[in-house]
Amino acid sequence: VTFIENHDTGSTQGHWRFRRKEMQGYAYILTHPGTPAVFFDHISRIINSEIAALLSLRNRQKLHCRSEVNIDKSERDVYAAIIDEKVAMKIGPGHYEPPNGSQNWSVAVEGRDYKVWETS
């Protein structure tokens, strides 16, 4: 299971390692292979609509634990990848746009220092 925080690291424990960067983490785990788990405190109070949009994208594009990842850019200020050739994502403040080609990319979800595209 991949996760950002849970009841042992966050909530009443106060060990918020992802403070104000939770959505960058969710953009990663909800687009990449694995079995992601969403922390109840996040979905219920903090960033519900953004997480819901990423969950919807994951289901709509049928991303799963064996999805294929191609890292397109990995630099100090940006990480970008294309998953199953139908979802592109970037985290970090650096610039990235998915490559133009036969795929028509449209922005699915974006927020502070992350952006996710999908093919139509």
C-alpha cells in the first residue's frame, strides 16, 4: 500500500512530513502503480475535492498496480512522468508540458506545484 500519511504519522501524532505538500504526494501515488490509500483526515476535511478528482482520474483511466511509468523529466525542481501512455503528471515548481504528438492532452487536475493531464 502506498500512502502519504496515516493515523500513526499525522492527525493527533503531529508528524506532518507532507505539510502543505500533501497534494503533490497524492498526485504521485494516485497516478503511479501501487495500491494507494487516502488518509481519512485528508479526504474528510482538508483537500477533499482535489483528491476526489485524482481518484476519479485513476478510475476513469484504469490505472492500477502494474501500470507502466515512463519518467519524462527528473530535475531538482520538477519530476514528470507518463503513465500507461494516457496520463501525464508533474510535481514541483518547475515547468513541464507533456509532449505533443498523436495524443491530445488536456488538464485533468492541477494545484500548487502539481498538474495532471489525461488523453481524450
